[in-house]
Amino acid sequence: MKNASDNKVQSQGGPFRRVPVVAIGAAADGMEALTDFLRHLPLRTGFAYLFLQASEAGGDGRLSETVTKLTEMPVVEPEAPARLEPDRLYVLPADKAVRITAGTLHLEPVSEPDAAQLPVDRMFAAVAESFRESAVAVVLSGPGADGALGLKAVKLAGGLTFVNGSLEGLKATGRVGGEGLADLALPPGDIAEELGKIGRHKELYNWVFEQGAENAISNTDEDLAGLLQLLKKSTGVDFSQYKMSTIKRRIIRRMMLFKQDTLKDYTQFIRRNTNEVSLLYQDLLINVTTFFRDREATEYLRSTVLPRIIQSKGVNDPIRIWVPACSTGQEAYSLAMLVMEVLGENINNIPVQIFATDLSENAINKARLGMYSKMDVLEVSAKRLQRFFTKMDGSYRIVKSIRDLCVFATHNIAKDPPFSRLDIISCCNLMIYLENQLQKRIVATFHYALKSNGYLILGKSETVGTATYLFAQPDKKYKVYSKKKDATAKALFEMNVRTAEAERSGMLARRDLVQRPKTDEPDIDRVVDAMLLKKYTPASVIVNQDLDIVQFRGSTGLYLEPSPGKASLNLMKMARPGLGFELRNIVHKAQKSGEPARKSRLDIQLGAKHTQIAIEAIPLRGESPEEYFLVVFEELPPPAEEKELGSSRDRRAKQLEAELTALREDMRSILEAQEAANEELQSANEEIVSSNEELQSINEELETSKEEIESSNEELITINQELQVRNEQLAEALEYSEAVFTTIRESLLILDKDLQVKTANQAFYRTFLMREEETEGRLLYELGNGQWNIPKLKELLERIIPQNSIFHGYEITHNFTGLGEKVMLLNARRIIQKTRGEELTLLAIEDITEHRRAQSLLFEREAWFHNMTDNAPVMIWVVDTNKFSSFFNKAWLEFRGLRLEEAIGKSWIEGVHPADLDRCVATFDTCFAARQPFELKYRVQRYDDVYRWVLNRSKPNIAPDGRFIGYIGTCVEIHEQDGEKGIG
């Protein structure tokens, strides 16, 4: 990786001095934020600044010219590879990919794999890869989703992240692309000042650059141990078993953020600021995941692993999957989609249970919601996106059928009990953050949790390590492991994990045993002892109680040799012919008596030569519960009596007699021991048979109880999730009802069964000039010094409501002191809350006093109008927009000899002389269409069937709001005045 090579060059004293980088991303509207940022940024901070505006195409130079006017800092628009220098602002084009190698900035064409990334994301990712914990990323303006993935990359690398907190949606949260990715959300000017403060702490930056985060803090640092202990006390998580390099990088990142020069200073700071413990804890929980992370492994699961598992399932036999360290849920949902695709039509026949767990409660809450940004679903195919997601407000949510398959819960894999009877465990990219000892224990836990045909899925950079005796790898191309069915070694599954203090004390004790204080003068005694032991050590071996050789001492080739066949270090298989029985015998004696046992004058043959030896077994006592024995071999010289015997036959007879005597003694001892052992075994066998029956019965009960508990636990988890959703819905409903209650204009009272006021809305207090303290908890009839003791209201609440439970539109008029007469329209409803058994009455009071007054005034005005028109000396008619009459006054009706009901709805032209009719109709239609007044003289039939000349003057009728609502006309009889000459 590039950052690794950079560190190497620097550690070797390379030709350049690597400069820390601040990468700044902005959208098209980001110039105002950049201006504020540069105005507050000190000119000497020691950082090199990379600025990229997402809308800038690059190449025309106008952006760099604009930026040059905003700052006295040198502004560079790099074209060829450029060496990064401190206190310079590099303006980058948006259509190029950024690469930084050995302190040099390179701009390259965007490759096809990088094309999906947005420009700000590409720049942030390049800076994170090259500078890791010393990288700084700043989002100055809202580039939409651009920047979210890049900020995540910088934060995961251990760098610092800032966003413009003055942007809407980012205030005090630092949320970009739907995730909390910013360490600080501040206005641009404040971000510049923070960078200036960090720049003044160059010692810390130089420390990290020169040492690297992994070497900047010693693993045995007392402050580091104290900090981890503080975290464990606050969160319950023991980070001492995590990779110290990762832990130290995260701690140094927080130190840089708060300008703490030493770990001791930061420890004191975190003790003063308790909230920082939680923030550091969230930083240490590295939530990195994507949908369908490894495409090749995903295809292998879909085509090979899942079909095998499904084939082994019967009806209602569930597929059980566990995803530990699930982060925000993408991996669990990916598996759920794969299972649903593979099951197809069988989805209703085979239940699916996917358990997804993580330490981070925040990550689990987001996973349960199943809502992801557009950037999160880039790796999801269009077909899956359409099938398994629904689009909501610019984001994508997992469909309910997939969400229902997954159960999310917080879980500490290092100490909490695992799930069991699992078909698949998918644990990708967790092991790389854990120490070897914890890795071994977790792998053993996985072995325990899986079924005999289960599979373990790891990340690309992970293996099962030394646990190859537990898992096999069906295909070397994928990190998918199958559980070995015939694994003879026991998995080290620990339910009780030793505390960090005990482990540290044990490590210190072992270190004290191994390490000795060094002196300048050589230890002559030790050197001499070592030489003597090396040269004169007798041939011997150390064996355990199973006679397996643990160590060889001296030259044992005369007595032991490898046996043909499968390699073995068992003493009985390596012993020379004739020694096996005697070796077992003396070890048995030494074990039984606890004292050394010796056997002399054993004859062994090496080719044509006969040799006599002695063997001795010595028990080794130590703190270990396992027994060990030192078996010593000694070659004996020929006996002195050999010369006197003179013949090999006598010598052989004497030897056999001695062996026979010893064998008889051994046989007698063995028989006695065997008889006693047989009696004990018989008694023990009877007890074992009885205990076995009891254990079998208990085991069956435990199996049943275990299944019931697991089933109950799963149901409880599901119910708990449903309750959480119901609580959220209830809270939303309560908030909604309260908003409605306080917003409606009508007065609203809630009464209990005794008609005491439980609560009232603001409209009631405003309308009736009441206060909350003199209303709530009091009887309705006592409000306002008894003003509400209204007989009609009493009748409604005490007689009608108990019988009908509801009434609408009941009008009451009452005179209130200080308010005057009020006309109220009452609605009431009785409700019974079943959960509390409480009876309530909702009383809605609409104040219609003004409405009634306006209505009364309207009736008066209408009566006045009719009186005025009926007494007018002229004939008046009114037509609507459809040219039909809506009003005639009394003079018109008397002239025509009609009643009002006969005339309404007819045209005013009725009764016009046939000779004048066409002229009247044409004039009226023309003026009606143009909304113009007109005047006509024509003859109209009177009540006595005589035609009389009249003068009609009409004009458009316009409402107060400017609407045309018809015509109004007045007619005067002119027959006596003009006679035949009045034809108009």
C-alpha cells in the first residue's frame, strides 16, 4: 500500500519531508464558505491544502484566479507532478483522479473503476490512503452525497474530519450522507481556527509522522493501560484484546482533535470530560461494511453453499445464519437477499432466521431501520435495487419482507454466549482488529455454534489461523470454511473469560520468570553448568502420564528409535525391543508410589552386541495439574562375576532367574492392584450406569429446555423489536394528537367520568378568558365562579351523553360575566380507554356568537332591502349569470299580474311585444357578453293584457369581491308620455 511505502521511505531518511495535508471539498455554491474559511485561516500552519470544487471542470484557470484573490497564501494549480509544500493551497480539477506518492501530487485521468466515485470522494480517499491518521478532510459546502464516502475513508484511516455546521441539516450533528462522519461540525471560520490550533501543536504531528501511530505509544505504557481500563469500566468492553495498533491510531486521532500533546495529557482530559469516553468508544468501534462486499464469494455462496444447505433442510427446518459485527446491517441484508433469491418459490416452506449483532447500539439502530443513502447502494444491482428496496425521500429502504428475516441485537462476541445450531456464520473483517488469543477463542466459539454441516465466512484478509483442525476450506479461492465433522481436538470454548488484570499479572509473572537482570560480568558458574550439562547429561526423556515424550535430554539413540509407520513420539512405540514392558512398569510404579522407581540389568541387543542397562522413572512435581516423569537410561558395565562364571550359559541362566523372580513379584503386585481396581471399577461402573441414566434424562430435559429457551429468546427479541416499533408509532400518534389538540380553533375540554376537567386547549382559555391553574382538576360546573352551571349543558352531559355516547350541533346561549352573551355550538363524545379502564368525555365548544350576530344582521339587511325595493316607484328585476330571473319587486309583479313564485326562474323578456322581442334579445345578449349597461324602450304586456311602453335601464351586477353575478334592471312606464313615438 502507498502509505506503507511512504512510512518506509521516511524511516530511512528519504529525500523528502512528508507534509500533512488538509483536503477541502465544496460544491458550486461553496465560494462564500471558502472565503470565510480563508479569512480566518493562519498563513503558517504547516499544512498543505488541497481544494476541489465539485462543479469545476478544470483547465480554464478561472477558479484558481478567484481563489488567489481570497488569500495571501500561495495558490498553485498543479499540472505536472507537484511536490507538496507546507502553507500552500493547491486548486485541483474535478475531472482528474488524485494520487499522492512520496510527497508528490499526481493528477491522472479517471479510470473506469473510479468513475462511479464523485470527485470529492476520490480526493478524500487518496488522502486517506497516503496519510492515514495524519489526514484531515473538510466539507465546506453541501455537495449532496459527494464527500460522504470520502469522509468515511478518512475517519476509518484515523484522520480528522470537519463539516460546515452552519449548513442546514448539519448543525451540531456533523451528519453527511445520513451518517455521523464528522468529528466537529463548525462554521467555516471556526474550522480554520481549529486547524490553526492543531498546526501550533507540531510536536504531536511530527511525533506521529516520525514514529507512526503504532510505534508512537508503547504497548506497555501505563497511561494506555489506565485508559483501556477506564473504557472497560464505562462501556463493559475490554479493548486490551484488540489489535493495539488500531487502538493507538484511534487514541492519537482524538489527541490531535483536542490538541493533547501526550497520552498522559489526554488521559487527564478524558477524566475531566466524561462525554469523551463515549466518543472515543464510538471511534474504536470501526463500522465498515457494504452491500455484497466480495462479489466472487457472494456468487460462490449463491451457487454452491446455500443450495447445499437448502438441500439438507426438511419442511419447517429453519436456515439459521449469524452475522457478528454486522455494523449498520448491509452484510445481514445482503445474505437475506441471497437466501430469498435461492429459495425462490420455497420461501414459504423453509423458515429463515438471520441474527445480526454488533457492539455499537447506534449501528444496530440504523440497521433495524434499514434506510440507506444513494452512495450506500452503489454496489447493489439495478434488479436487486428494484426488488428489495423502496425509495423514500431520496434514500433507499429495505423492503419489509427482507427486514422481517433479520433480527438485530447488541452483543459482545468476546464474552456473551453465542447463538447455536447455525448453518452459516458470516464474520468478515472483524478478526483483523483482534489479537491472536482472542481470535483463537472466537474461532473455537464459531466451531461450537455451527451445525456439523455449517459454514464459516471470513473476510479476504482473514483465515482460521491455527484452527485448521476445526475447519476445512472447500475451495482455496474463497474464504469460506466448512466445519470438520471428525475434529478430534476440543474447541477452547470459554464461557468465563479471564479479566485483563489477571492476564496482565500472568504476563508479568511469566516475563519475570524468563527475563533476568543483565550484569556486565559474565556468570562463570552458569557457563560451566551449561557445558557440563551439555556434555555429561545422561540419556533421558520427559514423558506425560500417557507416555508421550515431551522433551529429549542427552543422547537417547541407544535406547529409542522411530518406529515404522505413522510418526509417533510415544515412549512405548519408540523403545528398543525388550524395553517397552519394563518402561511402562517403572513409570506405573513411580506414578503409584510417588517415588522414583528403578530397574537394573536389562539386556538389550544392538546388532550382534548385548548390552545391559538400567532405567529409572522419577516423578516431576510442579504447579501444572498434569503429571510428568523423567525417564533416565544408564548403560551398565559388565558384572564382575562374569569372569568367574566362565560360560555364557550360566550367565544367561542367572539373568533369567533374576528376571523371573522380579516378574513374579511384579505379577503379584499387579494382580493385587488389579483385584482392587476391579472391585473399584465394578462399583464405579454401577454408579456410572446409574449416573448415565440420570444424565441422559437430564440431558434430554436440558435439550428440550434449551430449545424452548432459544425459541422463547427469539420470540422475545422479535416481540421487543415490535414493541419498539409500536412505542415509536405510539409516540408519533401522541405527538400528532397533541398537535391537533393545541392547533384547532374550537375550544376543547376533556372531562373525566365525574365531569372534572382533565385538560383544555389554548382556544378555550383564549375564548373564555380562563387560566390553566383555575381550570384543570376542577368540576366543569364550578368554573368561573359557577358560570358554567348551565342547565342545558347539565342535561346534555348527565342525560344525553350516558344514553347516546355522542351528540352534535347542540346550541346553547348563555350570558357570561365579563364576556357578555355567548352563543355556543356543542359537540360531545364519550370514549372508554380499555387499557386504563377510564371513561372520558370530549366536549368541543364552538363560539358562534359573531356568526349569529352576522346572520341576524344579514336577515335585517335583507328585510330592509325587500322593504325598500317593494316601496320603490319603479319596476326592478335581477337576473343571474344564466340570464334567469332571481328577483322581481312588488311594482313589477303588480304590473305583470304575477306572483313571485311564478316569476322567479323565468326571463325578464317574457311578456315583451313580439314586434320588440328580437331587438330586446339582441341588445341584451350583446351587452351581457360584453358586461356593458344598456337602455331599451319596448312594449310589455300588462296584467290586463294591454301592451304598454316602458323604459328599461340595466347594468352589470358586480359583487364586492369583483365577481360578475348577473344584471340588475329598472323599468318605468312611459306610455302616456311618449305613446307611439317612444319606439326606441
